[in-house]
Amino acid sequence: MQSTSGSPPGVVVILGTGGTIAGTAASAARHVGYQAGVLGADALVAAVPALQGWPLEAETLARLDSCDMDHATWAALAQRAALHLARPDVAGVVVTHGTDTLEETAYFLHRTVAAAKPLVLTAAMRPATALSPDGPQNLFDAVTLAREPGVRGVLAVLGGVVHAGCSLRKLHGYRVDAFGSGDAGPVALLEDGRVRLLRPWPDAPLHPAVAQAADSLRAASRWPVVDIVSSHAGARGEVIDALVAAGARGLVIAGTGNGSVHAELRAAARRAVAAGAVVRRASRCLLGGVVVGQDGGGPDALPATGELTPVQARIELLLDLLAAG
């Protein structure tokens, strides 16, 4: 696929939400200890000379450190992205974001925004003030991808690698090459301004909550409480009891290995289900998910979430509960 940088097909809208890509530090030598989300979307674009003169619109939705990402910002982001993607003059939308919860936002948008055009997330592992920031190149690559004819779906581009939003996961807390696509592998590569497609662009139906509970989806205050509990040596069932008592309508247990759950948590999960909560299990392993055998996992097995990571499973359960009312 040939890049179209010579004749852009339309406007690319950049929605800024904060994160390290918009962060600043007191010293250019510092890669940690910075303040995230300082710069707005306009400033990020201005810092990339190669983008000057391109048909871009920049809008700052939030200035969050993405570890503090919230449902209200998700709802606003989905609304704005859908609005701009529906515009005939827009080629695609780029979202600048923090890396900590990038995989969560990507999966949420994948399930809630009809993206017949590219909806591309990007981020950075180093603040904008670093000696060698990765944000400018990532932003340039994201815009390049967003205006490439034929691209569609929710995607993320970092370090020249294009990931599907439904398979993105953060693998490292410090390195610049911090992201992967799990067993699925990357969708494409960006090589000197050209897009090399490796597998089909992601294409999945929207979650039923988008149609069945559209008003609730737009009002984050109506979203049900869904929490994640990790299974580990010495796990205590009282943790699940406390979450249900505090109003959790759904729980995802991040199980060990192939979704194994500590006996104490299994007993507490049964109590939670009896109290009306929905409980599902994922795997805390970075790869593989939960493979269910032909016997369905046995009589005491909790419903498994397949290849979904715990954070993806939480979003899926949250949307399921919204759709159920």
C-alpha cells in the first residue's frame, strides 16, 4: 500500500486525551517523574514539522494521565470519534492517549464505534520533553495511517507497528517497544511512509449495547460497576464478598494459567452469583486466554472469556450488563 502524503484524501481529526505523549518533565534526561497530559492536541501537532500544511483538525478532550482514565472520558471519546468519522470530509480520526490504559480504550472503541474509516490510537513511552521522544514519530505514523485509502477499524500504531484495537496489550512498563498483539500478531507495518498490510483490517460487529442502551452508554454515570479480582496463592474470598457488598454487578476473575481459580475465590464467586452478580473468568497470562475443553471446564467452572484479557473481559461484561438493562 502506497502512502498518500502527496495528496491527502480528506481531513484527519486528532482528539487529544493527555498521557505521556503530552507530558513534560523538568529535565530532558528524565523519562519518568514527568507530568502527563500537559500539552494539548494543537501543541502535539505543532511539534511535528512533517505534519505542517496537512489538512488536520486538533481537539483536546482531556488532559489525563491514562492511569486515571474514566468512563466519562470513554463516553465522550466514543461520541466525538463517531461524529467526526461520519463527516464526509474526514478521512480518519487519530486519538492521542496514555500508554497505561491504551489497550482498554482501544478495546472499548472497537466494540462501541462503527469505524468504516480508520480510528487510530497512538501514544508514547517518553514525554514530549525527552531527548529522543517517541511521540512525534508515532503521531506522524498515526496520521499517515488515518489517511491511507482502504484502512478501516479501530487500530493502534506505536513504533511503526499497527495493532488491531481488539488485540492490543501493553507488555513492558518502560521500553519504547512496549506493545504487542498477543497471538494474533500485528495488522500492518509502517515503513518509510508506506503501509505494509500483514492481515485483514479488523472488522467486528458493534456490541448490542450500542443500539439497545445508547442513552446509558452516553451517560457514564449509569454504567454498572464491574471489577477485576486476581487469583493468586493465598487468595481470599472476602475480597469478592466486599466488592459485591459495595455494589459490583459484575466480576472478572483473572485466573492463573488456563483460567484456574483459587478454591476460596470459587466459593465466593458462587456466593456472588447467588446474590445476583455476573462472574466470568479470564487468564492473567499475557498470551493464550482460556481454552475450554470439551467438558466445558467441569461442573464448578465459571464462564470463561476465551482469548480476552481480563481488562477486555471487564469491558465486554460491562457492555453486556448495559445491554441487559
